[in-house]
Amino acid sequence: MGGAIATYSTKNDMSEHTIIIEKQRRVKLVQWSELIAYKDLLYFLVVRGIRARYAQSVLGVGWAVIQPLLTMLIFTVVFGRLAKVSSDGLPYALFSFCGLMAWTYFSGALSEASNSLVSNANMLSKVYFPRLILPLSGVFSKLLDFGITIIVMIVLLIFYGHVPTANLIYFPLMLLLLLISAFGPSIILAAWSVQYRDIKHAMSFIVQILMYAAPVVYPMSSVPEQYQMVYAINPMVGVIEGFRSSILGVNPMPWSAIAIGSGVSVIILFYGLYTFTRLEKTFADVA
């Protein structure tokens, strides 16, 4: 049990090389050495994803600005002025765009990464590489769009004369939690989409439903206090509210919601890695 299955020996220039194939005693969720060894492939896939997204596009990366800006304007008119949704005392444009920053990245990464295995099926059957690189490249490639929305956010802060507070030091932490929150469900959906092609068709519907289950157009304070901790089980609740607190600084950092959401994100991430590793051997045959 767990011993060598086969031994292969060759002799070359008076030296002997032995390759021992052993059965793994346990499943490793992440082969870190392999991911590091294939870092150049990850970089290539990230760059290729960015170029493919904006190839032969008149506006190019300008779409990364137009989409959240137009969404912000619609939300400001519909929810801010007509529905009179609370914005915690902030201009609704600032409030909604800050939420859209995080949500646009999350939804984009989810869509990009969940389809990564199917869209690269030819690679899966021709060459070996750590399959986890494909959804990982989808998550990383959307960081360019997120960086552009940060620039737009800075312009809006200047326009409204809003000065960030000391909470801004928590911004890197919130970015890390955003990445974890996106990567966990992305690898689950990526693995499932190889088996069930319905996932691709359902993604737009899933993303739309999830947006209204997160505090994008309304603050967490609108949820009755007795339900807020249950509401915080959605990882994006703590992330979005954390971004608002770190950038806009009107409310204290929602550490309780962040802690609950982070715990759920880590659980989803480990489950995703387990699911991905368990199904990985079937990708080349099914895709």
C-alpha cells in the first residue's frame, strides 16, 4: 500500500537513472511546485485572455469603463432617485459604483473562469499542464478591468470631493478576499461545466440573481439587524461592504460580516479544489 508500482532504469554515459512511480497516499488539492513550474504558461494565458477579449474592438479596454459607468447611471436614476434606496448618506453614484467595482470583477471572473476548460478543450487533450491554471488565468485576466475601475473610482472621489479615511489601509485585504471569493466558485463551475454544458447557458441568469443577493444597489443596513449575520453567509456581502468602508470610510469596517464571509469563502475554496482534483482525470476525455 503506497509503495512503488513500477521502476524504470536506464544507463547513459556510465550513469544510472531510476524513475520510481508511487501511489499517492493522499490527494493533494494543489500541486504548488507544478503551478510554479508552469508560471510562464499562466502568464501567457492571462495575456491571451486580455487580448482576445478586446481584439478588433473599437473601444478596447474602454468597455471596462463604460459598462460599470452606465450601470451606475441606471442604478442612480432607478434606485437612487425613483426608489429612494438608502445609500448610507453617500451620493448614490459613489455608493453604487463602489459596490459595482467589486461585483463587476466577481461576475466577470466567474464567467471567464467557469468556461475556461471548455473553451480550451483542445489543449486538454494534447498536452499536459496543471489544469488549475486555466480557471486561475480567467480570474487573473479580469484584474486589468478591476484596475481600470479603480482609476474611475478615484476620478469620482475627486469629482464629489470625498476624501478616503484611514480605513483605506484595508483595501489590499479586501482585494485578497475578493480574489478568494471569486476563485472558489469559479473552479467548481469550471469542473462542472465540462460534465454539464448547461452551466454555460445558466451563467448569465446565475450572475443576475446573485447580484440582487448582494448589497450592490442597497446597503447591508437595509437588511433587518436580526438577519444580517445570516445574510453575511454570502461572501460578497462582507467584501462589498468592506470595499465601501475602506474606500469611502463612512461606516466602520464590517468585521463580523467579513469574518463570516471569509470563512464561507475558504470552505468553498477547499471544496472547489477537492471537486476539481477529483474530476480532473476526466477533463481530457469529456471536454
